[in-house]
Amino acid sequence: MSSHDSLKTLSTLEVNGKTYHYFSLPKATEALRNIGDAATLPVSMKVLLENLLRNEDDDTVTKTDIEAVAHWLADKRSDREIQYRPARVLMQDFTGVPAVVDLAAMRDAVAKAGQDPNQINPLSAVDLVIDHSVMVDKFATPEAFKQNVKIEMERNFERYQFLRWGQSAFENFRVVPPGTGICHQVNLEYLAKVAWTKEQDGKTYVLPDTLVGTDSHTTMINGLGVLGWGVGGIEAEAAMLGQPISMLIPEVVGFRMTGKLPEGVTATDLVLTVTQMLRKHGVVGKFVEFYGPGLDNLPLADRATIANMAPEYGATCGFFPVDGETLRYLELSGRDQETIDLVEAYSKAQGMWRETGVEPVFTDSMELDLSSVGASLAGPKRPQDRVAMPQLGANFDLLLESSGQADEKDKEIPVEGTDYALSHGDVVIAAITSCTNTSNPSVLMAAGLVAKKAIEKGLDRKPWVKTSLAPGSKVVTDYLAKAGFTKYLDELGFNLVGYGCTTCIGNSGPLPPEIGKAINQGNLTVSSVLSGNRNFEGRVHSDVKANWLASPPLVVAYALAGTTRIDLSNDPLGTDKDGNPVYLKDIWPSSSEIAEAVAFVDGDMFRREYAEVFKGDDEWRAIPIGEGNTYNWSDDSTYVKNPPYFHGIDKPLEPISNIDQARVLAVFADSITTDHISPAGSIKDSSPAGKYLQENGVDVADFNSYGSRRGNHEVMMRGTFANIRIKNQMLDDVEGGYTVHVPSGEQMSIYDAAMKYQQEGTPLVVLAGKEYGTGSSRDWAAKGTTLLGVKAVIAESFERIHRSNLVGMGVLPLQFVDGQGVQAHGLTGKEEISIAGINEDLKPGQMLTVTAKKEDGSTVEFEVKCRIDTGNELAYYKNGGILHYVLRQMLAA
């Protein structure tokens, strides 16, 4: 707690006979009155202000930092850098395994330096939920769940053994075993407290529950009034190890809601509308806070759905303040009365409680009348590209035209061994999946009702559709069963396949061989429809080019229709038992039917399912773990390897210097995502990663996914820039991870070229367009970049997390200025690049000079902005990365 309370804000709060100590915002408001009325701050900013009050130490947090939050009220923005300390850290296993690998490697480095490896321990509470490893191998069978879990345990044994070791070796580190749920839903339903407590010096302190997570959809918890967002695994590890998170005081965009959703419109339709609006407005790097009378009509699960997709609309977070609905949800989800009472008392005492009619001051505002929202999908490859449901068929025809397939709209490819054919637009995957929607009983119950009504009408899914149900927690299957919907979903092939992230992250599993063969034979553009939050190119399945985000009931509807070249508002889904056409409106549930079904959800379900959440099943508990406070690395492992980052960490630090005579590894256009940079799907046997695994005795059938092998740097650096849909502008009409080794003119994989450049001692740069690094907060997108020898990325703009991650791995992010870019400077990627001004005097935001020497000997010179944004980031860069900085600080202590 604060070692310096200059505004004298320390106070006490009595709740149910217990005394809590806290740092009072009303007292701070009074003390700051001459600067600005802090009571009018957005609630999300009040959370930051409390964090500064509590951590004021005259070193990392000063009185000037606190005053800067009040000064924000004048301009509604600030360039002040603050040091923020979240209460806890949340991880999932794809990002968690490499984080634990790094911690284990740091312990090794400390031991080799002759010091106690037990210095390396999380100082903040850390929860890791294993949710990203289950794949939809088996589906549309009652045995699917059991079989998929068995395959998951066999496939991931090495990783799980490593995590079991971490669970026993590290303090403040809990693991939620596989088969439990998705980290964000487990966080919403169980882990989050809203009002966090800490014991210190015999006193109990209460503070806002805050967190950072190693998954971009950590933002979901903002629906519960808990401030949280995604950071790279690298930054999260530093936070775990006691480093504050360096950030600029953000702009806060207010999003005012009025009215009520119309009959038949779902929370998914709402979030796709909000995502489109905010992405168009531009909120990258900003907080979004929702307010207005419309929140009175918005259940907490709907708020969580909207908060979840903050990365899709580009914001750091989408925050909903605490109010009566928050308390209602805490009670529904089985939280104890003591917690609920404390949340109410503390929120009201701090002025963090939302009162209808009281509206804070924002940087700027937007407004949406909820009654104007209609049924929607988003796609075919970006979450912000909303399509009104009636227009989907016409939209798909435009997609075919743009890809040069307009003249083959009616092409049919017979599917081997069946009596049907596949066409463009056919739905081959229909998945009820993802934290976004499976946390929301209203849309899950709606899906159950659609299934029930469809069965009663005699409808069935089309035989070419791979269907699956992968909820975010066991509570979902409890309430679907209690409402009587499970048998109907099962009958349509929406059997339970696992509890975890599946289709949404590329764990959709294989398509039936005959389906895949027909798609490839006809070069068909087929569709997936999923209730997820991501649909980037190559993400869901390598054979599926068009991917549509939709509500769970619409996922069921499109499985019945079997195609996306349809207008569900007018065209029939199929015919009933008597041959009469059945339309979507005939099986779509009313709001009252959904409400009646949602009433089956109760607190006992949550209490029962979370009673032994960290225990795991017999198979998990039977995994053997080694003893010792350092990990016994296996040379034979293709899942977990000791990374090379910390070699020589005990040697003197070399000063940073200019980048001279670098070569361009690749040139990319706009909207290159972290999926493009560091794929999370399947590993192709012909790729550098696939060849590596085969050389190490792994059969193609046992490759697993890139995500599951994130603990092995050899696999991941080979997978960097290896996405099958990535396009390097240095090559004409070539898709995939290829480039030109400029000196020889030879075309080869990006990995092979990078290794060749390393042998030649040549540094590398990457050139890119706008929004470089959008999407999931993949630390491997930065780790892989640095391991390939890339010293700088020059882009027109960066997504927030990836820019931070690049700095965290010692890669310099540089930004073209004044709307300039690769084309404006006539760059082809064949140039030799030198960057001047990188020295010990480097400053955040400094302008640097780039000289590009062309093949004919002529040169182009231009300015770029150094996107190291804060002093802390500069310290990390000078040390070669954030973990290197932490380690050196420890070794020097």
C-alpha cells in the first residue's frame, strides 16, 4: 500500500461489522478541487486515480501523477505517463505456457549467476486457465466430449506436465485444469471479486478489482465493473514480477445507450453494431465507457458480450460501471453475501456506483438507440465488417465477384461417397463457441429454443455442416439440460465437444476428408458461421475462406440452411414434415420465451461447478511432476524448450546503436494481424515448422497446433510470418510466408531467408502499412520477430498491444509520418536500410532518419517517429527487452 499519502486520503469503511481501509476518492476530489472536479471523471478513470493514490511512493508514483488525472478534465486527454499496478494477472494456456517457460528460464539464469532461483516468483496473484487446447476432433456424437478430452490429454501431456510443475514450484500461481471452461468466462463467473481485498500490517484493505491478462479478450470482465485489458505475455510476466505497467493517461470515449433492444434482436447483434460504430470512430489506445439510460435495460451478460469485443473495436477496454445489475449478477453467479455487500458499500463510498441520469465528462461521446439494432453477422474476414442478415446472400455474391469467381456462382462439386454436392457459400462449419457468447444465457437459451422448434418442424442440419457446442463453462450445459434443450441441440449435431476455446481460435479440427477434397477440387469459397469474436483470414480453418460471426441461434439457423447465400428473412430454411416451407420467423423464439428459459439459471449451478475448480479430474491429478525449484528441461521435448533470450544476461550491457545496412525481410500492406505474424492454427507439413517437427520424429498426425507448441521457440520462430494467407508485397501473386533473399535474388521461406541473413551478419527490418499487429495479444508475434533477427518494424500505424510487445522484446517500432508509407517513398523491399539517431540519448517519440539505398545506388531519405512511448519502455529497449530489464535489476540488487 501507499508509503506516501500526500492528499491524506486513507479512510475506513465498516461493512457487516468488519473494518476495511481504503484510499478515498471523495477526499482526493476535495484536495484536488482547485485543479478540477474529480467527481465528474469517468468511472474507469477513477479506478486509475485510486491506483495512483494507493501506490504513491514519490518514486514510481508522485503527487504530480495524481494531479495529472485531475488536469485531464481540462483537455479530456493527457500525455502524462503513469505507472499502473493491477491487482492480479489472468492467463490462458497458449499464452501462459510461454510465460511459465520464461519464468523457468529466468530461474535458470539466476541460478547460473550464482543466486537463489526462488527470487523468481509472481508477486501478484496469477490464475492460469487451460482453455485453448481442446480441438473439435470428434463432433455430432454423444461421445464427442469424452473423446476430445482424451485426445487433448494425450496430445498435450508434455505441456500439462510442465504446468503442473509450475503450479507446485511457483507461489501466487493457480492453475484451472482442462475441461473446466474459458478463462474469461471463469473470470466473470468465479475469479473476479469486483472489490478486491489485501491483508497488510494486520489491516484489511479494499480496492477495485483490476487485472491484466495474456489474452486480448480479458476486456470481457469490464462488463462486471472490473477494469482489465489484454497485454502481451511479456508485459504480464513483468507485472507478475512486481514491475508497474507503464501507460499514458488514456482518452475516454463515452458511448451513450438509450432505449431497449427490439423483439428478436440479440446481444450478438448489438455487439456487432457497437464494434462497427467504434472501429469507424477510431478508439485504438483509448478507454470506452458505456453510460446512459439504455444500461437500465442491458443485462450483465449482454454487457460482458460488448466488453469482450473491445479488441475488435480497437479500444483498450469497454467499461461498464458497477450498479444494481452488477450486484444481481454476483448473486446469480453464486458469490457470497459478504462479497456482494462489500462491492455495493465500497462502490458507493468511492463514487464509482452508476446512477441513472448522472453522466461523467468524456473526451468525446457517441450514442446508440438500442431499438435501432437489427439482426447481423460480421465477415467474411474482419469482426468490424457488419452485414445485416437479409443482405448476407448478396454480400457473398459480391465476395465471389471480387475474387474472380462470379461466373461460377452455381458450380457444384459432388462430394465423394455421398448423394450431395458442395457449392460456393455452403456452410461447412457451424460452431456455438467462444467466450463472447457462451457466457450469455439469453443467446444460448435462444439457440436451444431454435433447435427445439426446428426439430418439432421436422428440420435437420445439412449433412455437409460440421456442428459443435463448446461452452465457456460447465454451468452452460447445466442450464441447457435443466431447460430441456440439450436433446434438441444433440439431435441437430450440436453435441458438447469440450469446454474451451475451439473454432474461434483455429481449433476447429479437421473437416471430413470428403468435404475437404471437394472444397479443394473445386477451389470453393465455403463458409463457417460461429458465435465467436475473431474471423481473420486462415484462422478458423485453412480450407474455409469466408467466416461469419453470428449469434448462437443464427449459428443453428445457418446449420439448417446449409448455405450463406440466402436471405433468412425471406427464404425458407427447409420444409416441414408435410412439405411446407419453414422460415426463420417460424422457429425464432420470442423475448418472453427466452426470459422464461433464462429463469432456469440459478446460483446453485455456479456454486456446484466452481466448488473444486482447481482440483481437476483423475487424469490431471495423475500427471507426474518433477521436484525442484528449477525445471528439468528435456532435450527430446518438442513442446517445451529453454529459450535463448537470457544467454549472457550476467555480462555487461552493450549500448544501443544505429541500425546499419539492414535488409528488408518482408513488406506488408494494411491490417496485418498477429494471426498473420504468429499463426495459432494448424501446422502444415511442408512449412519450416512442419519440417522441424518431422526431423524431430513427430508424425504429421501428431503436429497439434502452433498454439499448443508455444513453449518451443524452435517451432514458433519457424511459424513467424508463416500464415498461409499472408502476402509479402516483395513477391507477385504469392501467398504464404515467403520472401526474397535480396543479395541472391532467391525466393524462399521467410524463416530460411532470416537464417541466411543471420549467417551473413545482416540485420533485418520489416515494412508495413496501417494497423500493424491488430488482433490477439500474441507475445510470439514479437518473440518470433526478434528471434528472426528483425531489429525494427517501420509501419504507418501499430495496434497498441503489439507495439508494446515489440519494445518488450527489444525490437524498435518506428512510424512513417504525415501519411507517408512504403509507396510514397517508392520502396520495394530490395533496398538497404540504415536508421540513424539510435543511441544512449534516444528519447520517447524522437524523430529518426531512415536512409534507403536502392539497387541502382540512389538513396531515399525520410523521417520516422520512434514509437517507444514512455521512459519505462526506453529502459526496456536499452536492456534488450522487459524481462532482461527485470532480471538485470534482480541480479544487481
